[in-house]
Amino acid sequence: MSAGLVIVTGGSRGIGAAICRRLAADGYSVAVNYASDAASAQGLAAAIAAAGGRAGAFQADVADPAAVERLFDEAVAALGPLSGLVNCAGSIGAFAPMAEQDPAAIVRLFAVNAIGTMLCCKQAALRMSTLRGGRGGAVVNISSIAARLGGLPGIAPYAATKGAVESFTKAFANEVARQSIRVNAIAPGMIDTDMTDGFLSQPGARERIEAMTPLGRLGAPEEIAEAAAWLMSPAAGFVTGTVLTASGGR
């Protein structure tokens, strides 16, 4: 029996893909959202189905309000009533000092990382709120310890977007708590994914991160997926407005 539908934005790779697999194992139907990599999203959905789960791949740029509304409409039509949302879509942007950052790139970074999260939460609230005929649910937003630490040199705009995500998470949680919707965030440290490959491939970069992390290693996407699965589950039924840090001690 399905635990309900969860839409995972940015679900075709990295942390998002690990979350899709973990939630499917818990019995959720999973909508794997992607921006451009259709093959990866469709392959993940097929793998989930082959393992006995329910999943589908759905394209949408989360910075586009019309595309986000279409994503939710199509996912619900295909996989049933919405019970959860994981906002994982995002990018780090360019590694560059602020004096060399491209203004248009900064605007795009905020549009995806911060505004995209808000647009998706809007659509989730419209469908999950018990005041609007929904059955409640849970939202997990993926933040970063950069929101509090400022991040690595050269990613100040990224850190600022994640600061916005954490502030919004707390505000939105307060707003919808009496509508049976819980809202939390996860702040990972450095996770070994394709999104971090560019930085980690630089000489000595991996060793520097490991040295500044008390546990002495990078995180794995599956470890963030475990945190997301707990926050989505009834076991976290009294948890809302919280940022769970999963950073190896950083």
C-alpha cells in the first residue's frame, strides 16, 4: 500500500536520486523531477518500478511558476494525492570572488535555489492543506551548512540562497502547522556527488575538506536520504520548523 505521493525536485541525480530511492523503499510513490536530464530521471523511475515501487519522471524548471504548477498537476494525476515534497533542485553556481560574479548568474541562482523552493511549497500547500481539502503532509527543504558558515571561498551567492531557504523553512512551517503540514530542512556538509565533483577534483581539495570535518570524511548521498526519510515519516511527527544538520561535525 502506498504511503502517498512525494515530489522530489532535482531528483534525477545525487542527493535527490538517493532520496527518491529511499522514499520508494518506504512505500511512497515518487515523482522524480528533472530540469534537463530526462534519461537519468526516466532510468531512476524505471529502476524504482522494477523493484516493486511506483515512480514517474516529470520535467520542470522550478524557477518557472507555470512549469511548477504543471509538475504538481501531472504528478498528482499520474501517481495520486500529494503527501510530501522534497525540494532538492539547486546548484552551487560559479566559484568566484564576488567582484567577479556575473549578476545574471546570481539572479538565476536565487531563482532556482530559493524562489524555486518557495514556488514548490506554494503548490504543495494548495494540495496538502487540510483547510483546502488535503490530508496534510510533510516538506523537506535541502539547505547547506553554508547558510551558517558562509561556505567555501567563492560561493557567497550560494550561501546566501541557502540562508534564504532556512529562513523560509521556519516561516512556512509556522504558517502551515495548523493545516497538518510539517516543514523542515536538512543542512548537509560536503557530500560526494557529481555536483561537487568540480571542486573536489582540484588538487588537495578533498583532503582539505576531510581535514576540517571532525568525522574525517565526506558524506554520502544515502546518508542525507536517511535524514529526509526520517523527517518525512510519522516518527518525526512532532518535528517542524527545524533544520537538521548532517555535516560530519562541521
